[in-house]
Amino acid sequence: MELKNTSTLTIHLEYIPESENALFDICDFNGRVLKTGEINISGITEIEVGEIPAGSYMIYILDGTLIERRRITI
């Protein structure tokens, strides 16, 4: 998984899903889900984050039985 913060409004997620139903969740450190969405099967997903306040968060990739997580800064 590769993440690039291309602007203050968009995160560029490069991840090739193993299943057709792969999802992402952006959560705060209290576990609240602030944004969720589907991961594009092409392997490139643009995530609009303009409505999320600036700060550090966790992004979770839920892909079948696989769960990946990374810390992100918006």
C-alpha cells in the first residue's frame, strides 16, 4: 500500500485489492470512522478528505480477510 497526500483535499491511495469488495476506513484515534469507501479495482483510489479536520488519523484497508493499517496526516 502506498499513500500520497497530493493536496489538503485528496489522498492518493495505491493498493491493488485481492477481492472485489475491498474498503477503506479513515478513523481517528478514538476509533470513530470519519470516512469510508470502496477501493478501486484498478489499484488507484483518490480519497477526498477536505471535510476531515487537519491532524493525524489511521487508514484501514479491509480486503477480504486481510486488514492493513497506516497512520496518515491530513
